[in-house]
Amino acid sequence: MTDNTSSYGFQTVNPGEKQGRVNHVFSRVAKDYDLMNDLMSGGMHRVWKNELITMLAPRSVGPLNHLDVAGGTGDITFRILEKASSEAKGTILDISREMLEVGRERAQDNGTASKIEFIEGNAESLPFEDKTFDSYTIAFGIRNVPRIDLALKEAYRVLKPGGRFICLEFSEVTMPVLDEIYEKFSFHVIPKMGEMVMGDGEPYQYLVESIRKFPKQEVFKSMISEAGFSRASYRNLTGGIAALHSGWRT
């Protein structure tokens, strides 16, 4: 049974309230989303995203039909299309209209607009037929979904048999000493940096708290398996500050 509550940072709210508040956060940071990830990760998100692309190995799939969820600004999809065959195409789905607008502008600028479809939609109820996509990625987005279990089931539904699910997300730091350093950096530095750079630290306070509420690596791995995926696995990045999770559609 799906829980009828969710977390907005350290607060317990109903799923609808969380979705509205998350939407508001991303409408405020859309133009500075890459800067936001730089602040959250110390710039390491760029390296981690390259690790995601290496794990996916898009050129090995042939005429790839890829779905990038919560990928409004296009960062992941652009990287995939750069590495994939010329026949590859991408679909970017995001619940934030503002994030999608940034992605559309970037696609026009970098010449990939003809290969990408931008769709405003919800990860918990994807507007696609069953068994449509060869691969599904979600980077730094699934912790903002009110009902993660539903999003995982939808990911399984829209993937073709043999399709791959990959999630990149901030996670639990597993390296001694680094965990204490990152904890202090997260709660005492990131919100202040957000306030200095953007004039508003509240979105960053939520994002820091949301990391702590996200399921730990082993728990999330089990959730991926429960959604139907086989060979669920994960790999920690930078001592567990982030983790790459993977599963295969049978």
C-alpha cells in the first residue's frame, strides 16, 4: 500500500503539498540549476554525470530511444546524445515548466532541438505507452518525487524488455571523517551560499534536508527490486556523497 504522507525536507506533508512546494523551489532556481548543483556537490556533479553516461554506454544500444525524467534543463540528455549513435533521440520529462524552458533554449543553442521532445509531466504517472523506451535516467530528481515507489513502477512500465534504469542521486556518505565534513558543509555552508548567490537560502535548506530523508543505498536498491527490476545494484561516488543505482527491465 502506498503511504499517504511524504517528506518535504524534515517536514511530513501530504504528497500533493510536497509536489506543489517542490515545484515552487525549482521555479525559483531553474535559471541557476547548474550553479545549484555546483554548490551542492562542490562541482563534482559534472564528474558524476559523466559516470552515469559511461554506465549507460549509449552507443552500445543502437538507435537509442531514451527517457530522461526530472531532466528539464537537458544536461543529461545532451550528454547522452553526444555519445550515442546519430539515430538516437531523447524525451525529457519534467514537472517544472520553468526547468523545461531552460532546456528548450539550450537545445536550440546547441543544435539538438530536433532530436529531443520536451514534455511537462509527472514521474508518478508517465504519459507514455508500455515498453516504449530503451533506457530511463533520473539525476538528482527522484528524492523530490512524493511517492518514489510509484515513480519506480512507472519507470519499469515504460521501459522495453532489456531496458535499463539508472538513477544518480545524493546519498549517505560512508567514508569516515568525510561524513562529518559534508554534514557541516551541507547545513552550515550551502544555504548561506545560496542566499549570497541567489538572494534566497530557503530552497537550498530544503534540498539539503531532502538528501537526509532520501532512502539509504541498500534501502533504495531494495525499492528498485520491488518495482520489478532485476540485477538491482548501486555504486557509491566520492565516498557516498552520491550514488549510481541501476536496474534492468525483464
